[in-house]
Amino acid sequence: MVGVVSLKTALQMAETANMDLVEISPQAEPPVCKIMDYGKYRYELQKKKHEARKNQKVIEIKEIKLRPTIETNDYLVKFKMAQKFLIDGNKVKVSMRFRGREMAHQEFGMRVFERLQEDLKEIGKIEQAPKLEGVHAMMLIGPK
């Protein structure tokens, strides 16, 4: 801590110390500067950034495709897959495609979505409710 010094004096002090004069806060009145090794400072910032990136968890969106007329055993297989994805910390996109006459009976598909919501309510929460877009219906479930 030197206090308020002219720019010329600060540059001379930095040169005698074989360091760089780095402006820390240019908005302050007068601007705040620090005498430091700028290359080392940038290297440490880069290391912190890399460490933060290494520790973050990437959440993936896994997709499960269902049919409105799905049988019990097939449903259980898809349910267990969704359960595993949620336990691993990933989001699950549940999609359903209606073909031909199934479009006239979309309530069957909505019942499958409701059943899946009910079965997964302990480990997942609904992030996007079932929504029909043309011949496709979609729902998004995230981990609790």
C-alpha cells in the first residue's frame, strides 16, 4: 500500500521491482493499480477457471420414447430406464408419437404420461407438463 502516486512514479516502481503495473479498478477515482507479475496472474486465473470447469456436473437430457398402447412389461422397462437416468442426475425427455387412429384417442397417451408422473414423483419433478405438438407429445422430468 503506497497510496496515491503519479503514473510516472508507479511505472518506475514497477520497473525497479521487475513487475508489471496492472490496473485493477479503472472506475475508481483515482484508478487503483497493483504491481504484480501479470503473466503469473493470468496463469492462476486460467487454473481457477479450469478447476471450476472440472468440478461442475454436466446435466444431460436423456430421451425415452413411449407409445400410447404400450404394454405393461414394456412400460416397466422404460420406467426403470427413466428411474436410472434421474438417479444419475440427468433430465428425462419423455416423447410419444401418435399414428393414424391413435390421434383420435389421445387420452390413452395422456394416461401413460400421468402413470409415469405418478410412478416417478418420489425421485423426479415435472419441469414441463405433457404437451401435444402435432402428432408428437412431450414431457420433461428433472431430478429432485
